[in-house]
Amino acid sequence: EYAYLISSDGKQHRLRRRIADGSILYTHIRRMVDQDGHVMDIKNNITRREYLELLCHQDPNRMLIRLVRQTFAYQNRQFACNTIVGLPPQNLAHLSSLPLQEDTKSPKDLNTLLILTVQADDDNELVMPPSGVVGVEKEVTGLEEYSMYHLSKRGAKGSSTPTPYHADGEV
């Protein structure tokens, strides 16, 4: 899960709490832009106590983002299917152009968004899995409205409710 913090230095600060194999890793991430305009994330692992202290500075205009990541390999490439869960409907409404089929449930019915990611230096190198395995609605690389930062915005009317956080790690 990701929590965006109030920033006084003009940089994006976020906390990440990652759970894998029964272990929890806490990370403070600072997004910086270098002099050539390249965006980079500076990541520092922190203790649970530091995480809880920093969490007190969560941006009230942004929701906690929950992400479930599943990875798979195809044609010597590592793919990650990120399922962002619990988004308010107003944050999802403008993203899809495909009509829903009546006999299937869309992830949007569950207020989720699925984003498939893969690293490739050249688009020509990339071989996508067959459409029966992965259905791609549209390419969203570089589109701000699909960034977690943008998706974390609370509704303009403040209609979304904050996701509760429990210090014991349960939600």
C-alpha cells in the first residue's frame, strides 16, 4: 500500500508498506527530478516506528492506495499485473472506454483498476502474451490519470472516505 505525504520541499513523498511471505517492509520514497528532467525515486527502508510517525503526515487530500501485484514471465520478460483496489468510483469513471458486458463482472464493479506493466528498452522488443491470456484495453504509459498519485486524489467534494489504518497491519 502507498500513502502520500504532505510535502514542504516541493517533492513527492510517499510511504510504501509491502507484505510478502509474512514479512513487512516499510519504505520512504522521495520522487526527484534531476537537472536533465529525468524522474527518479530515492528509496530508503525505514522501521515500523518511523513508518507510523511519517504516516501522521499523510496528505489529507489523498487516499491510501492498496495495490496487489502478481507477476509472471512470458517470452523472457517479467510482467507485473497491478490491481489497485478500493478506489472511489469517481476516480475510475473517466478511465474506461469499453462497454461492460452484461454476463461478466468488470473490475470497475469492485472499484479496482488493473494495470499491466513490463520494462522494455524498445517497444519493438516487446512481445505481449496472447489476447486470451491478457486483454489490453489501451496503452497508458505516461498518462497522468493512470498514475497512483493521480488516482489517490480524493473527490473534489470530499465524498470519498479515508481507508482506515490499523497499527497492527490489519485493514
